[in-house]
Amino acid sequence: MEPGSLIVGRYRLDAPIASGGMGTVWRGFDTRLKRAVAVKILKSGFERDENARARFEHEAQAVASLRHNGIAALHDYGETADEQGAILSYLVMELIEGRSLAEVLLGGPMDPAEAMRLCAQVAGALQAAHEAGIIHRDVKPANIILDERGRAVLVDFGIALSAGRTAITESGLLLGTLYYASPEQLEGHELTIATDVYSLGAVAYECLAGTPPFTGDTAGTILNGHLNQPPPQFPETVPPAPAAVVFQALAKSPENRWNSASAFAEAGLRAAEHPEEPHADPALFAPAPAMPAPTGPHPFPAPVLPPRPSKRKRLMVIMPTAAVAIVAAAAAVMLSPWFSEAGDGGGEQGTLAVEGASSASERAPAAAATSTPGPSASETTSTAAAEADGKTTEPADDGGAEEAIGGEDENEPSQGSTEDDSGTVEGSPPNLPDVRGIDYIDARDELVSQGWEKVSLVPDSNDPDNGQTECSVLYQDPDPGSPTDYDTPITLTYLEFADGNC
């Protein structure tokens, strides 16, 4: 699409605001109602992807059911044909003039009282969604837009979930953003409103400390933190009341968090007014009643997922028990697969920013010396990722070592095996395709379509070649061309700059 293009003869595209792996957001103008709008368009190449189109429609239906000052309003949704006759999916939303919280946090931690008031606004928007039976599932700084009047607007309902349903996954990968994902989200459990409370707690932690609660060089390190470690202590500049509010939201067990987003908001506002006086009202974080599953049709249908590729012959592999747990969990996490961008201007779905702001793995860890301790490690929930055969183990490396049983040289065909025309030995693992240099979503889909279903995506803001295309794959593990069983976890590291546009 080019500036000046008209969608359905009505919405003029003026200038692109942000672009990511699956969509582009434009500043637009509604020529009929004479008002500025944000127009989100599914990228070329996804028009034949039924899952992508269904997720796009899913976002429209989720946002259309909500009415709240802190949620960008949906004006229109539809599909039309472009000049070449290809299907064009579009959303027209309220244009939010401002900056994402991810951009704001590039300047460092916020004033504690200001941070609490901001998070209380977001909690109010989440409460409205929860009361409508919708769980956001991707609360993060890039999906919170601060307008010129100081209003915090929650965007990106592209992976939202109807209460009472299990998590929508794509090719076996959990949708969400690792730095802000709840333990139950990472473990693939059925989600409740408590997952949004946790994610907002992680956002609030970053507002106060300048870094997410758990960071690290690998996805496994971050995942282990969410599952097994208490959040680091705050610096002494953070008063006890805001710290207590955040630590309550970051409880490992859902039943130990604030029992609703509105309870979180109330506690946050009280902490902003009385920062030195932490107040614990048991009623505010008592176990929340489970949200009943809708008895009639769900508020919006889950996207139709493409059929999984058929299982193929596999070699048996051996792995330490703990390594299996941590690698499987890490492979189940997809770092904001739906495109996100840091300043969408119109309620972006995963739409606004994949990881928002600078890569959290590059940020300095929060100061450790403080008078406000975090929850003790004994309060954290033990998980299979941290225990094997009843013994606590150290988190395994993300890659996870694998070893074929049989003792044969993997480069030599086994007795009785044959080689096909492509050079692949029948009975041996197929060679892993080289997907470096292509868009990370396309790369993942290519591997999944060929049978490798355990694909995890990891962003990296360092461009070793000083010219690599953003959102393209930099490295893959295992290496391209190596014999790789279909059950092997595969990690694709892709380039994403500090503004988080993938």
C-alpha cells in the first residue's frame, strides 16, 4: 500500500506509524466522517493464511465488545481486495496520539507515585475486559499508549482469550511475551484473569526498577525466573507501599495475587497517596472466584488453526529430565508472534510491539541493595522445570543437549538404510533447512510446515552484519543442514531493534 491509497473507498492511508512481522499500522483519515483514524492492515503474504486472518478478525471482535476510556475504540473491520485482487484485511481504530510506555521507559524508572497511578489506569481497562469475559494475555509496555493528556490506553487484543477457554496456541507455541508472561501462561495451563494481573505486575515492576523482574541472556533463564525465583529487590528509592503492591501481583500462584484488576488499581492508588504505609487487606487478594465459562456462544470465536503436519519417523533421543522440562517450556514460548510495535496509535493487537523498547536482556539488572525485600524463594511455586526425580536441579541450558541412541556415527548410514534423491538417509533425521535471513514468522512457519513443531523465537538487537533486515533470522540452533529430529527444540534468533517493531 502507498500513501494516499483508499481502503474501501473511504479510509485514506496517510503515513505508516509502525510495522511488524504480520501487520502495518497507518495514520489514516476517514473521508466520510472527516476524522483521523488508525488503520491496521494485514501484511501482504498473509492473505492466504487462514490462521492469520482469523486472528485479525478475532482482535476486531474482542475490541468491539469493549467500551472503556482506557481501551482504543474499534470503528470498522473488514476484508476487501487490493489492486492485484489479493484479500486485504483491515481494522480501523481510534487514533491515539502519544507514546508507548516502552518508549517512556527508555528514559529510566518512573516516579513511584506516577507509576502506581498509571498502572491503576491500565488495571481499570483490564477490569472492563475481564467483566466482558476477555483475558488480554499480552499486557506489556509496548501495548500501553500514553496520550497527550496523560491517559493510558491499553491496546493489542489480538491474542485475547474468552474466559473459560484454554490458551489459543499456534503450532504448539504459546502466544505472549516472555518478559511479562505469567507462570501459568508459560506452563500452558488454563488461564484466568490472574494472568493479566501478573503481567501488569511485571509492567509495574519495570516502571519502578527500570527493568523487567526477570532478565537474562537466554529464554530459559527468564523462564526459570518466572517459574521459580522471587523477583529481585527494589532499589531504596522505591517506597514500601508500591513495592508491596507489585510483589503481591507477582505471586507465583494465581490465588495469591490481587483477586481482580480493580483490587490492583485500588491498592496502587492507595500506595501512590501513602507510599510509606503498605496496607494489606486480605479481601483484595483473596482467591478470586473462577470466571464462569460462557453458557451460550463465546463473545468471539477462537481462530481456526491450520492442521498440524503429520508426524514423521523419529529417532529416539536421550535428555536429562530437568533439561527436557526447561527446554520444552522454553520452546513453548513465542515472543510476541503477532506483530507488535511500540507506537501503534490505534489499539494494536499483539499489534503494537513485540517486546517494546530496548531488549530487556540488555538492560542492567535492578539494584539489589534495598530495604524492600521481595518475596522469599520459599514462597515461589515449585515446577517440573526445576525438579527432577524429587531433587531440585539447576536450570538446564536453553539448547538442551541431545544424543542419538545406538552409538552409530550420525554421518554414516545405518545398516539397511537407504538414501533418497535429496541425499537424506532414510531412517535418519532430516537435515534442518537454512532459514537465516528471512522474516522470523515466515521462517517459523516454514519449519513447522515441514514437521519441526518445537520452534521458539528469541529477539536480539545486535546486528552482527550491520545491515541485516529487521525481523529477519540471524541465527538458528541447531545449525542449518544438521540432521535434526522432528522432536528437537529449535531456536531462531531474529533481529529486533530497540523500538520493537517486529
